Amino acid sequence: MRALLRALVTLAVLVAGWQALVWATGLPRYLLPGPLAVADAMRRQAPLLWSHGLTTLTEILVGLVAGVALGGVSALLLARFRTARRWLMPLLLVSQAIPVFALAPLLVLWLGYGMASKIAMAVLVIYFPVTTALFDGLRRTDPGWLDLARTMGASPAAILWRIRLPAALPAFWSGVRVAAAVAPIGAVIGEWVGSSSGLGYLMLHANARMQIDLLFAAVLVLGLFAVTLYAAVDALARRALPWQPDTQPAEDANP
């Protein structure tokens, strides 16, 4: 409850500072609209924001699920098979070495202007953090557990599924948290490159028409999606890891 109250107070201070800056500088609305103007734009354009926001949210959620699934399978293959490490690891590195903006036009060309190219873009952004986080967790299993399992005659597959994977779940969920935070980036970049709907598409058109209040409204909706998605993933991770409660300094636990 205290954390929520602090967050609301911080938000109120930021909004008040934003409005004060607009009043003090006298900047025109096409350069920096105040929060009151943005709130009015959100009220007037609520159906438009909802329509485009639903498209972007669908792309984000489908991309997140697909990216997490693909990253999890890749990490398991990397941990289980040496041949997979030899072939997949270079692909992992290349996927991060090439800027996503360079790949977005190709994905739009190959997959079209619909959701498929945006989902693929989100998957590309999500894939690396999930794969590396889970693979790192699988590599750092307690050696004592592995030695005990081998002594008892456990097969490599049984060790992977019964010992290494459960031990790597905290690292996996850390990767999923990062994926939830960056998933909107891939979807919006794809919409900027080529689309007919979505918040990224709405941002471009609002900017071209000097509707900066609508542009800010779209950005705020996207930010709300990102924060809500991260909070949902974090809550799911806490439920999935009941044996690993959060630890924090005493002064943080009792402010």
C-alpha cells in the first residue's frame, strides 16, 4: 500500500512539474502540450486510441508468448546438445549485432503490412534476453546436485528436466521480465516501418498532422501497456517461484 501511495505521489509531482513547465515557458501546444491538453485528447480520441491500442496490444502479447516459447526451447537445446551450441550461439549473437531497424523493412516486405511482421519484430527483440537468461541459469546449477543425481544413475535428460530446469527458473523469469519490458519496442518499430493500424502508426500520423497532444496520448497508452504487462509478469513470476521469496535490506522492507 505504501509503495502504491509513493508511486501515486511521484506521478502527481511529475504531472504538476510538467504542467508548470508548460505554463512557465509558454511553449505552444504543437511543441509541448500540457498534461491537461493530453488528458483532453485522450478523452476525445478514446475510441481511436482503443482501436489502435488493441492492435498493438495483440502484437505485443502474441510476440511475447512466441518469443518466450522460442527462447525457452532454444535455451534447452543449447544446454542439452553441444551441436546446438555450435550452431545456435552464432545466430544469437547475430540477432543482436544487426539493428532491429535494419530488419524491420525486410520483415514488412516478407510478411506484409499486417500483424505478422510486427509479431516477428517483437519476437526478435524478446528472443535474446529470454534465451540467454535461461541458458545461463541452466549452466549454473549447483554441482553438488548434479553429482548426486549422477551417483543415483539419473540420465542426462532426467537431470535436465528434474534438476537443472527447476533450478534455472529464477533466471528464466528474470529474462521474461526483461522481455515484457522490451516487447512494445519491437511492435512499435514494426508499425513505424509499415502498417495500417497500431499505436506506432497513430504516432506517425499524429506527428505529421501536428496533433502533438494525440501523439503524447498514444505514448502514454503505450507506456501504460508496458507497465501493466511488466507488473502482470512480475506477479506471475512470484506465484511460479513460491520457494524463492524476495529478499531486501531491512531499511527497505520497513521504510
